[in-house]
Amino acid sequence: MKTSFFIAAFCLVSLSIFIGWVKFQKNNGDVSIAVKDTDDAYTYTASFDEDYTGKVQNYINHSIKPNSLFKSTHDYFNVTTTLKDGTDFYIKESPGDLKIVIDKKKNSTSSYLRIKKMCDGISNVLKGR
């Protein structure tokens, strides 16, 4: 009887540890990037390890100078913003997740290419280049 109690207790503790490990496990460096480029809009979506959030935010801030969006790696954004050059785009960002959408009909070709180049650079940051 004692043996079955200890086996049941061991299994319960092991299951609890496994569930906790799975639930609180980090992204392990996995990067997921999706780009959708249609006639109307350019959409960039990325999911990545939260440790890269600061690097991504710094790169975005550098790319949109003289503007700046991020002050801290704990910032959460879900806004449509207009840069000083007139570029208008949507950005949704939280640690480990990013979505950028630019409407091609509301923006000039140079604005679209600027955001596309920025997104290509974000991909390079996430890939460690």
C-alpha cells in the first residue's frame, strides 16, 4: 500500500513539473516570420524569443528616425502612426510579437519601400545577421 502511494505521489509531482515546464517555457529561439504583399497592403508578422524584443525595437526606432516609438522593452503598442515624412502605418508590438501593416494606397511608393526595407532589416536582426 505504501509503495502505490509513493508511486502515485511521484507521478503527480512529475506531471505537475512537466506541465509547469511546458507552460512557462521560453520560445527557445524559434522565429516565425510571415510577409503578405498584395496590391493594397504590405503586412509583416513576426513571432520570436522575447529576448530579441529590445534589438527589434532599437532597429525600428533607428529605421524611422527622426521619429521614435519605443521607450522600453516592456512597451505594448497597437497604433496607427504617421511619421514626419508622411508615412502612415499600423504597428502592433508586444514582447516576442510584431505586426506591421502599410496601406499602399494611402502611402507613396517611397514610404512603402521604406517600411518594406525596415521589415527586411527586422528579419535580419531576428536571424542574427
